[in-house]
Amino acid sequence: MNAVEIGKKLWNETIATLIRVTPSDEKKAWDIFTKYQDKGFSFYQLHKFAVMERFGIIEAFAFDEHFDKYENIIRLPKY
């Protein structure tokens, strides 16, 4: 299965829930940016953090080391 086929499945079937960024998430992302401006977070990462906080998610399975720089998220696996 290629990426287009997977995308079609995500859009057309209920195998996943698409979570949209809200204006409140955008504000939270900006607040994170101003507090952690020395960490080199991307616009995308800031929004991930904001959405995770909105849903109370404190752990992330990720290989992105930026998760280690943001104190409100625990990156897994630990190694």
C-alpha cells in the first residue's frame, strides 16, 4: 500500500480520527515558543505539544529529540 492509498483510507474510513488544530492550540503553541525560544522547536512541533496538552497526553513514542527539550512531555522509548 502506498502513501496515497493510506491517505484515502484515513479520509474515507473510520480507522483514525483527524484532530485539527484550534485557535486555542495556536495560542498555546505561541506561548510555548516564547517560553522555549532557545530550544529550536519548529512550528509543527509546537502545535504537536499544544494538541497533546489539550488532550492530556504526557507520553509520546518518538525518536525526535525535541521532545526531550519540552518539560511537559515524556519521550518513549527511553534509551
